[in-house]
Amino acid sequence: MRKTRRRMINTIIVEIILVIFTLIVAMPLFLAITISLQRPELVFSYPPKIFPRGFYVKNYIDAFNLVPLLRLLLNSLIMASMITLGKIITGTLAGYAFANFRFKGKEVSFALLFATLFLPAETVMIVPLFLIMKKFGWVNTYWALTVPFMASATNTFLMRQHFMTIPKELEDAARIDGATPMQYFFKILLPLSKSMIAGASIINFVYAWNMYLWPLVVTMEDKMKTVQIGVKMLIDAESANNWGVIMAGTIVVLFPTLLMFLILQNMFVKSLVRSGLKS
């Protein structure tokens, strides 16, 4: 009985701590939503209002009128989707090659690939990348926004480590049944890797969606800019510092990443449960 009570008390304490930390993490988002639904005169009222008084949707209308948010959302959606898809394809294929194939210089090439993780790509490579994009005539195009980031050492490393945890007996059994390496990859490895692919997709999509420096450099026209630049444009447009409008635009920009996470979260959890292997 004492052990049961101790476990119950420990469980309650842990849950209370998790709830507190969840509230701390979610508080900025909650305040942003509250500010976005308040009238300008209530934003800086004292004491501050935790819950909005009514729903002042004009802030959202003004945000769309001041900045072409729909176009910027489309640009960011195309950019983030293409980058995520490219990174998943190249990462899984390269990770499969490093994990399951034997070839000359495998260790050296993987070491060099791993070393690139320590390079701040967006700052060190931004000038050479821009010159290459200019040479190709890709400035102010989706190609410039996406192609340089369609492969990454991080995804290759993660997928390689994941593929190495899958028992080799599966590959041997597939070979005995006459499966080619690519058939084994598509029919066995990928279905067993849904959880890793879902997690990598969330990380890559959020990373691409939040990119600021590279889109700022490679896009000159407003119609090709992304939502992160749009938030800065909204702040500059609101000379009166109407934070209700600014927060409304920020919530609109944040919504797709939250939706992406909520969609893939269930898939992530279900795949973790269903893809367990007993050796």
C-alpha cells in the first residue's frame, strides 16, 4: 500500500510539474492570441487583460490589407513543402546507402558529410550561393528559395542511424525472397520508418518556414517574399505600433506550422507503436 501511494504521489507531482511547464511554454502564444483580438486602446491597458474582451477581428482584416499575406503564405508553403520533400528524399536515400551498402571511401565520405554539420550554412555559404543563383538566373524564383536546401547532412545522419537499428535479418530475408535493394528499401524500410520520416518532416518544415536571411537576400520583389519577411513588413507598416494588428499577422503566420505538427503528431505516435520490432 505504501509503495502504491508513493507511486501515486510521484505521478501527481510529475503531472503537476508538466502542466506548469506546459502553461509557461504556451503562455506567449496565448497572450499573442489575446492581443490580436483586442482593440488598440486595450492592448496596453493596466492591469493587462489575460482574456480578450470580445473578438476584434478587424486586426486580422487590417493585417491582410497592409501586407499581401495570402501571397506570402503561398510562397512560404511552396518553399517549405519543396524543401521538406527534397530533404526527406535525399536524406532517406543517402542514409540507406551509408547504412546498408559497402563502397570504397564510405567512412571518409561520411566523416566529411558529418563535418558539415558544424558549418553555419546560411552565413558562411550565403554569398557563394547567391552568386550561383544569379549565374543560373534563379534570383526571385522558387528555385533559388528551395534548391540550395533540398539536401542536408542532418537528415542523412538521422536516417542512417535509424536504418542501422533495423535488424539485418530483414534484409537477408528480402534477398532470399528475390527482392532487389530498392524493393527492400521501398517495401520494407520506408514502412518501418514512418515515425522517423514524420518527425523529420515536422523539423524540416518548421525550419524552412522560419527561414528569414536567405529569402531576404535572394528575393527582390514583394510577390516572391516569404511570411517571415512579411511580419517585418507588417511591423514597418504599422508606424503607430498597433500590436493588435502585428500579433494578428503573427498568429496567421504561425498557424500553418501548428497545423503541420497536429496533422503529423498522430502519425508520429501511431508509427512509434506499430513499428516496434522484436529481435
